[in-house]
Amino acid sequence: MKTLLNDTAEPTSGEKHMTGETLRITGGRPLRGRVEVKGAKNLATKAMVAALLGETTSVLRDVPDISDVQVVRSLLEVHGVTVEEGPEPGSLTFDPRGAVAAHFEEIDAHAGASRIPILFCGPLLHLLGEALIPDLGGCRIGDRPINFHMDALRAFGAVMDKSYEGIRITAPDGLHGAAIELPYPSVGATEQVLLTAVRAKGTTELRNAAIEPEIMDLIAVLQKMGAIISYEPNRVILIEGVETLRGYDHRCIFDRNEAASWACAALATDGEIFVGGAKQQEMLVFLNVFRKAGGWFDVHEDGILFRRDGSLKPVMVETDVHPGFMTDWQQPLIVALTQAEGRSIVHETVYENRLGFTAALNQMGADIVVHPDGLDTPDRRVPRRALEQAAVINGPTPLHGADVVVPDLRGGYSYLIAALAAEGESIVRNVDILRRGYEKLFTKLDALGADYDVIG
Ligand code: EPU
């Protein structure tokens, strides 16, 4: 039975965004029940930025109640955009007509750990002729470079001035369409190009673009605003710039990352979870791997039911850009793979350091060996990248409780389900980080019968 030892933690729809929450979790109990996923974090935050480009108000529906949305909301507000809740619960209305420039310190104070300020560049250049990116290259951005973004903006005619506060970007001759080829199909850089090209003079041809479903949904948002965007085979996107855009009314695509997370929670804890709002089409690749790993699922009109189908089996997975297996899916899957009978291999090819979280799983009894320079294994589908790593997971290994600190969003979620699957008691610290991408986390854990206390 859950006791709330901390009065400030509300496991209700009024959940607060706190820092450093600590949970005491008693594991070994299957998670069973129903959770709902709402709009995708990785679309909602970008669609909010797009609202800046319209000359009239925009309405975004099914916006998740997560801290990344709060960050973008406050960044819009410091730029003079009026943001209101409504017209229906879970929706936001944006009025960009009072948009104004903000100072480095204001942007910095509201940006938190988010990379979203980078995506404000194109819209702010169109609107105000200037965009500021604070604290570039600081530890907040860490190893995640923004060179593709900067190169793309330069191709549009933007000019960068570095100062001790950050980077000031202007476009003395305006922004004009460009031929841009990304060195890698980066999600953020593709969004940068889209948000800039829609109002640039002339046509932009973007090659090697990311084509994630969230990007396709952003294209739909921009088209509703009046943009002319088409996509062609082989990752080519064509954008014909227009002079003005209007506001939009859009319901966000569902969060397939959160849906996959709960599916893996069912697999890891040997439970049964119905993920309301999950759709098959955007999760095809995940569902294949889920099935091969010993999962069972049933697609319904309003969601997908997930559970185990007998014992878990080892799999070989390579993360990749869409239509590959998402890098955000591997962390919760790895928890389940610790219970598979045999040796699994996960190649992380998208980010250069996204397997560090496995050390804490080893502390809980897992047998995971990380190869920091990757591994050459037969039957690879994704071309080998210089920065990749691989995790070899030997199972099954019973998990036991441990004291662990959430390192990041997806790694942190995997600690949560590892603790829920493990025998005994775990302490999971810094759980507030999960609020960046998992809305109403406590409400959902309660609905699934998780045994935990908030202890700090
Ligand atoms: N990259 C560069 N230079 C750049 C931009 C990217 O080298 O200028 C590299 C990155 O270092 C990385 C690769 O390109 O190795 C891919 O990065 P990408 O730009 O695609 O990632 P992102 O846009 O920063 C988004 C999501 C991530 C998700 C990735 C991949 C948002 C806010 N974030 O990041 O989501 O993992 O795409 O799909 O949309 C998460 O939800 O936990 C999360 C991290």
C-alpha cells in the first residue's frame, strides 16, 4: 500500500514538477492495468515553437503534462506569446501577436536542460530579425553538438556572433531557401530546417532528412498553417517558402516512446498493461522486436494490450533513425532482456553514450557488458557508425533491490521498472527527471498496482 511521506507529492492529475524526488519501491509484483498515453513530447514541443510562425492563434490538443512542455511554454511566454489552457482539457492556445525579443538571461533561466531554444532560431529570425542561444557549448548541452543546426541556418543566410553570453544570430539579407544535405538524418536539425524554410524566400531542398512520425506530424502542422512541403523518396523534403502563415488547430500524434516504455514494463514485470492511445502503425518495428523477445500484444481500436507470451527470448537489436528501432526504446527493453534466456545484444548507433545506465542494472543483479566502441556481429542491418556502443546482456539473472540515481529520462525509466521487477526494496532517486517525458507518472504507477512510497 502506498504511503505519501512527502506532502508536496501529489499522485493526482495535479502532480507537481518538483526536483529530486526519491521513491522506495518494493518490487517483484507484476504491473497490471491500464494507462493512457497522450501527445508525443517530441512533437508537442516543436508544434509549440511553430505557433510563433503564425499570424493568428494556434490550438494544440492532447498536449502532455510534462516538464519539457512547461519549459517551451515559458520560453514562448518570455518571447511575448500568450499561452492559455483550453479550449478543451489538455489543450493549449497560443497567441503570438505580441512576440518580442528576449534577453540571454531570460532565455537561459527558462530553458532548463532543454535543447529547444535552438529550434526558436528560424521563427525568431523571421519574426524579429534576431535569435539568441544562451550558454552554447556549456555542460548543459553536453556532448550533443548543434553543428548541423548552425550549418543549416548559415545556408539560409543567417550570421552568428559569439559572445560570452551565447550566440546571437541575425539575417542581414533575410532568409532564403537553400540546398541542404544533413551529414546524418538528425531529428532536431530536420525540424530546424522545416521551421526556417517555411517562410524563407524561395525553395529549400533538404537531403538526408529525418522522417520520424513526429516530423511528419510537424509537417502536417506546418501545412495547416499554409506551408507548402512535400517529401520525396530517399529522405528528400522540399519546402516552398511562403510569405505568411496562419495559426493551426492540431491534435498531437501519440507518444510512441511512452507507449513502448509501458509495454516493456509489462514484459519486465511479467504483468499485463493496456496502453490507451497507442497505435500500431508508428510502432511496427518495436512490436516486431517485442514479439521476438517473447512479448504478446493485441491491437485494439483505442490502444494496445501488452504482456508476456511464455518465457522471454534473447534478441539482437540495432537502434537507428526511423524506420529503425528507436534509441529511446532500448533502455526499458534492456531491463526485460535481463530476464530472457540467453545472450542479447543491443547496438546503440544513434548516440555516443547511451548505455551508461546499464551499470545500475548490474548493481541490481543484471549481467550486462558494455562495449564502448561497439561490436561487429553478423547480420547487422545498420551501417557501423564511429560513435556506436553495444551492450551484451546475459540472462536470465534475478534482479534484486538497490539504491540508484536516475541519470536521464529513458535510462531513469528503466531503473523504475527494474526496481518494480526486482525482488526486495529499491531506492530510486531523482525521479523528477522522468517528468520531462512521462506525464502523471504516479497516477499511472498507482493504476498499475505498483508498490512504492515517495520518501523525499
Ligand atoms: N547530431 C550532431 N550534430 C547536430 C545534431 C545532431 O552530430 O547538430 C547527432 C547527435 O549527436 C546524435 C545524432 O545526430 O548522435 C542524432 O541526434 P538528433 O538530432 O536526431 O536528436 P535530437 O533531435 O537532439 C530527438 C529527440 C530525442 C531522440 C532523438 C532521436 C527531441 C526533443 N529529442 O533528439 O529524444 O532520442 O531525436 O530520435 O525530440 C528523449 O525523448 O528522451 C530523447 C532524447
